[in-house]
Amino acid sequence: MEYIEISGGRELSGEVVLSGSKNSALPILACSLLTDKNIALSNIPDLLDIKSMIELIESLGVKAKKKNHNYILTTKKITSHEANYNLVRKMRASFLTLGPLLAREGFAKISLPGGCAIGSRPVDLHLYAMKKLGANIDFYDGYVIAKSNAKRLIGDKIDFPKISVGATENAVMAAVLAKGETLINNAALEPEIVDLCSCLTSMGARIEGAGTKQIKIDGVDSFLETSHQVISDRIEACTYIIAAAITKSRLCIKKINFEHIGKFLEVMHEMGLKFKFIDQSILIEKSKILSPISLKTKEYPGFPTDLQAQLMTLACVSNGKSYIEESIFENRFMHVPELNRLGAKIKINGKNAIINGNCRFIGAEVMATDLRASVSLILAALIAKGKTKINRIYHLDRGYENIDYKLSTCGAAIKRGKNES
């Protein structure tokens, strides 16, 4: 099993070019199941999760041609309606094949999903949306069996009782081929939702209100051939901004959409980080010790739960006591024991973390427990005294493209190795 080893204490410099958004690319790959026309996609990141999704949709009938970060996807015929456990267990986003299969074929058999162990994240809202569009839902042997009552799904009003990104994506992909009008209320607002709807619209879907709480969809009979460029990864962008801040470095991060990271930049400004915008880049200036912070993770446009672990690492070396409340997932403090092994002073009380600042990280052997937890350990290791060895980095490779290469080109002493079995 691979690990990453970092010798801390080096200042970073240079520039980082962001990759395409993982969380945007995954549902867009799934929407290739909706049509027999070619879909040309660009800016797809080279990640384990992407490879898993490609493997899954290929098992369902998609023909995928890849060149660098570009794909041409064609699904002339659905050859299987079953997303089996061995593929779906690798990542939760596999469940996003439910809506497209049900919309195009009227039948889907999807294994209940896996992914990071950061909370239960039930699929009840996904299934609620499918039922509202006319599907019957049954369960058998760990699978969801979804069948349409008619030749096509029927548009309806979907009132989500709580916000769910994945359920919104599945509902949108199911509704674009449904007969009549669908209204999705309390929809997720994330940029990744907007990107998915942009791709679907370029295919000929009729969608209004993407990025608002109400999305209106008028179902169509078929789609057009299209091309689409996936947006850059906002979580990756903010992670590298934190890397610059924690190492007190001057670093340029390129291909940023600033509208997508507004709340994060507010927090960075509040902590005292200096930065300036240059076209689609952000230049992080060398910082002194930053101020502590108090915040609560929230759905977009609030502070993202996917940045909680990274910000907590930065708070460990800020000047004072910080408070972070995790309101999205109930088990997303799994990185805390590992950060404490490196010298952090973090206490957990339910959904709340109390971080005592001014700590000095000391290198040690640690273990990644989930995707964002793994990168929080990378950030701590960059400034730790001595060497830090981070095990189980397959979590990291699910969401950060070539992070060891990108950091090494900026001056980090980072290398990848393999443990003897």
C-alpha cells in the first residue's frame, strides 16, 4: 500500500494550476447514460473516483474514449441495468447512475453505495425524488430496484425536506426526460449543480433556475450531441490557498472561479491572510501568524464541510483558540486523533471542535481516514519538524490530482513510496 512522506519546514513558491472539479465531473459522466449521442467532455481530472465512475458507466454500456483530460462518451445502447456492489462500494457517487438509467430505460438496479466513512449519508431523498416522478422502489439483497410505472417518468413537484447535493443531481437527471414539468424545491445551490445543468442544457434539456432553490425542468424526448468543459475544483483551490497560508509562502493558484469560493475567502480575510486577484488567478502573499476563527459548516454558499479538516489544520497554528461546528456530517472529525498525534491540541464535544492554536507540529507516522482528512495531514506535515509518513493515501488519490507532484514543483520535500506487504 502506498504512502506519502514529507520533510516539513520548507517554504513554497511558484504556481499551482487547478484540475477539473471531481464533484462536478462525476454526475456529468453519469448523464452520458441519458443519450445515444456523443458527449465530449474536457477538463476531467485524473483521479481514482473518476476511474471508478468510468469503469461503472462502461459496465452499463458507455463507450469511453480518453485523451489526456478529455473524454468522448457514447452510449448507443444500455447493455446492463445493474450497478453492482463491487463497483458502487468504491464511492458514493456511483448512486448517481440511478436517475439516468431510470429516465432512459425505466429500470435500474443499483447497489447501496460506499465511499468515505464520514457519516451515514442515507439515500432516502434520492428515492423520494424517483417515487415522485412515478417510480416504484423495492429493496433486495443490498440493492435498490427502481421501476417506472409508465414508459416515461412523469414530471411532478419534488419538495426536498432538506438540502442534498446528490439527490438534487439525481432528480435533475431523472426529470430531463420525464413527461411534462418538474419543479424541484429546496434544491442544492452548489456550483457543481449549475455545471451539471449547463451540460444538460447544451444537450437540449430545458432547465431553469439552476443555482437557486427552485429548479424547473420541462422534459424532452431526446438529446443533441454536445461538448462541455468541467469547472475547476473549488475545494482543491482552497486547499492550496491554505497550503500557502500554513507555510507562510507566496504562491499563485491558477484557473480559479472566485464566485465559487466567496465564503472561504471571507474567512481567510478575517484570519488576516493577504491575497490579490489577477485575472483567473489568486496570489497569496507571505503571512504572519493568523488570527483564530469561529465558524459553522453549512450548505453552499456557506463554509463547505469539504474544507473543514483543512481549515482546522490551519487553526492549529493560528494565534489563539478557534471553534468549528460541523453541521453537515456526524462523523467528520476522524482526522482529529491523527492531527493530535502530530502535536495539535484539539478537543471534540459532539459536533464542535475546540482548537488551541500556536501548536508546533512534529513529524510522525499517521493514517488517512477519508479524503479530506488525508489532505489535512499533508498540510500539517508541510510545516512539521522532521518527517511525516502518511499511510492509506488512496483516499487522497480519490480527490486530489497529482498533489505530491504539484507540491514538489513548488518546493515541498514530498515523495511517494510503497510499504512492503
